[in-house]
Amino acid sequence: MSREERRQYERMMRNMERGPAVPPAARARAERIAARRARRQQQQASSPGALTRGYVVRSVVVAFVAGLIAFSLQWPNMPWALYLGLIVGAAILGLLIGFRLLQRRVSPPAS
């Protein structure tokens, strides 16, 4: 849009009604919600040992893959392969969650 077209558009829109303004209570509520959301994100980012949803999902996926690998290595021995896959998956999941809880315990408190 050229400068002249922009000026013409501004002249044309000068007396147009703007949309309804947000009521003060709604604006205050939106600000409180935004502040609460920012505070929560800062808390989650600052605590090193937090069990976030992303960490739990990644841990479950890693444990599943490790169990699947153990299962596939023992495939011809069917009942033993299933047991070994479940044991390895549970052990890896326990180790990952345990390490995260240990990180939470060892890390200094956030100030």
C-alpha cells in the first residue's frame, strides 16, 4: 500500500466506530490470568527436578522401546520374552523417574 493510499484509508476510516471496548473487569481478569500463567511457566522452568508431562511421556516411550528391544532379543522363547520385556520396561521407567526425583531432591531450592 502506497503512502497516498494509506492516508486515504486513514481519512476514510477516521469517523468509523471502533469495536466495543473490553470492560474493565474483563481486562483485569485477563491480566490476572496472564500473570498466573506466566508465574506457573516460570516456576516449571526454574525447578530442575520437576516431573513435567513431557518428561513423563518421554520416559514412557523410552521404557517401551527398551522393553520392545528386550522382547525382540528373546523372541523365540515366548513366555520368557514377554516377561523380560515387561521387566526391562518397568526397570527403565523406574530408573528414569527415580533419577528425576533424585534431581529434585539434590538441587537447591529455587529462590
